[in-house]
Amino acid sequence: MFVVLFSSIVLCLVAWVYLRWTKVKQHWAERGVPHHPPHPIFGSLGFLQKKNFSIWLIETIRHFKSPYVGIWLFWRPALIINSPEIARNILVKDFGSFRNRFVAAGSGDPIGLNLLTADDPLWSSIRRRLTSIFTASKLRALQNLFDTKTRELIQRIDSTKDKTKISVRMLCTDYTTDVIGTASFGVKTNATLTGEDPIRTVTKSFMDFDLLRGISWSAIFFFPEVAEFFSCKMFPKKSTDFFKRIYLTVSKQRQQQNAPGSSPKDLLDALISLKENVGGPNEELSDDTIVAQAVAFLFAGYETSGSSLAFALYELAFYPEIQEKLYAELVEAKDKCANESLDINTLADLQYLNCVIKETLRKYSPMGWMDRVALVDYKIDDKLTIPAGTPLYVNAIGMQYYEEFYPEPEKFDPDRFLPENEKESLQFTYLPFGEGPRNCIGKRFAQISLRSALSNLVLNYKFRSLPGQPKPSEIDMDKLGLFFVPSHHLYLDFIRR
């Protein structure tokens, strides 16, 4: 009797799984949406840990050449958006229907509840308060910081005997750790000059992805239920404990020093003020949630800006004619400034410098997609309506590598961003910082950071490629994490001008 009952239960379970799987795998076919057949376990995510996600997105848009593509996050249907028009609707026009991201850390990870992952209304409350520290006037006040750190960059390179042994990515992320750490917390750091600093040691652990952490991040980004069940965490506990100690110590000092109601001077001041009034009289944020915002800003900024700067230098080493054209523009600007350092406003107006940075970010957007989740049933176009709860991924990196939008996309060509070459139709095909209300809050800061370092390095050095180093198109991208960053060190020669 027991055997019959057990067999019946197993048979019913198998039948349910089969019927459920049949329905899942027919989801996009029934709606006429292009798709690859899903794997019965991993859905469309079988490439994870084997191929960089951005590489997969580039291959997807090239294969289907369709405004959208159906995928499965394990058994959950999701949609990749390859159309600039649909991207505009999701990110801007109909933002109210896509206010939240799909990515989510487990509820047991309070540090994971940050501006990158928080849902509304917490997200809008935090965003509104933090926006005040990224105004043009507040950023201009950081001029001395950028001048100091770029001088330290030059000092470090000059003091290195064998400049071909300098890891470009490490050099650049040391610099971005310093400028973000100092601007955020008012704490002096020395990573740019020495390569060593307590904060820098901790930030290195942010990008230390082994197989287990790679799986954990895959769950956070693609399977929140699994992340919740296994209490997956965005950052190592040792790292978050370190920053929590800094926050508690420095915030106590600031609260004693700052006058009540004073305007926030940096990120830490703004974070402290979050506790005073978030969204209503009954709403309160924990210290962990406050620390989460600081950790997220440092994490999102130091690696993305640092890798972008490293890629810019590396590309210039392979394109000496572009390098010299940029150098000529910088020398002319410096002559007009009576050889004073080029300030933030002057650099913002240098056309070719900005073209070089734009082209670098086109080719190497650190996070090449924007994930959103539909809050209501939503009509994508006349052919497709998606149900509420459907995750969507705006394929930014795919559009930035799509031949129809950017001819010869593998080529490093800053001229494509000159005013006479830019096309109105390219709007929403270039999204390195995202777009709309939920775009990158640190966009201006990142641009200033890149301009300051790149301009000073080009004015002081020529960059030359080294034998044995991969060409830009041959760089192996990291497969364990989700950022579009190299899996190995990059080297070039720094020749004093």
C-alpha cells in the first residue's frame, strides 16, 4: 500500500513538473517572441561562470537582430530590450511602471539594501537626499582633491623604475578608490601614491570573485528567491564590518561638529542627514542601511571608473594618432590657462577629450545593462504585452556594439562622437550611465574623475603597447563576476614627454 501511495505521489509530481516545464518553455513561442530554447534547469543562464554577461548580451543582439528577445532566468520568463525606442519608454516615459530593479540581496543582508537595489519608496527617499551632494557647485569644490590625486599618479609612475611592470588597472583603481573615499568620507587615503591603504585593501575584496561568490551574485541578480533562501550577501562581511566601524566613528564626530540643519558637505554628511527625515515622521533608517549607501557608492564608483580609465589608456597605446590628437588639444588648453592646471570647467569643455571618454565608455561600459521589473501589465508594442512581475534587461552594451547604430563597433574611434558625426537617431543607444530617474547618481563625479586623470596622464606621458600584451579586441573579460572588466592585469609602457 505504501509503495503504491509513494509511487502515485512521485508520478503526480513528475507529471506536474513536466506540465509546468512545458508551459514555461512555450511562454515566448506562444507570444511570437524570438528566443533560444531554454535549458530545463538553467533556462537561458547556462553561460554563467563560462562567459561574461556583457559578451553574451552583445552576441544576443547580433544573433536575433530583434527589438526584444525572450529569455528565462531559470524558469522565470524575462525580456531583453534591444530597441532604443522601447528602452526610452521603460527608462523614462513610462518609468512609473518600472520604478524597481529586479536585482535583490537577501533580507538578511542589510548592506545589500542600497540605492542600487532598494525598491520604492525607500529608493526615492534616499535618492532625493543624496542628489544634493552631486550638484555642480559641490563637485567644483573638489578641485583640490582631483589636483592632488592626479599629481600623486604622476609621482607614482615617475618613481617606478620599470614602468612596464605597472598594472594599469590596479593603478587606475587605486586612484579612483582615493578620490571616491576622500570625497565620500573626508578620510585621507594613500592608495594612489603607494598602492596601499586600509580602504584600498578592503575595496580589492569587493572584486575578489571565486566560484562561490560568483554563484551568490548570480542568485542576487537573476534569482532573488534563491538569494533570499540562502541569505546571499552582496559584499564580504569583513568588508562591510570595516566600513560600518568607519561610519560609526566618523559620523559621531560629524554630529558633534556640524550645526543642526547645515547643508551636507560630502556623502557622509548627506547619509547622516538621512536619519533625520527619510520619507515621513514614522520612517527610520538603521545604521546598516546608512552604511549600505556609502559602500554601494564606493563599490559602484571605484571599479567602474578605474576600469574605464585603464581601458582608455590601453586603447590610446594602440592608437598613437588618437593619443597625439588628444595631447594637442590638452596642450592648447593649457597654454590658454597660462600653464595653470586644467580645472574641472575647462576639462568639461574640451571636445576631443570628451569624445575619447565617450568612446571608451561605449566599448567598455562596466555594467552593460539596466534591469527593471514591470509593476503592472505592460504593452511593449502592438504585438506584445507582458504581465506584471516580468523582469526586463535593457541591452545597453549590445546596442553600443550593434553595427546599425555604431559602424565598426570593435574599432576605437572617438571621432564618432564629434558633433558633426553624432546622429539624433542614436539617442538611447548610448547608455553607459543609464538614463531616466534611476540613472547613475554619480555620473558627473565619474566624468570629472576620468577627465582629470586622463588629461594629466596624457600631458605627461606617451603610452606604448608592449609585446605579448593582448590587443584590445583580445582582452579576456572576467567570467565569474558580472562587470565588463578584464580577467587579468594589463600592462603598457609609460614614456615621459
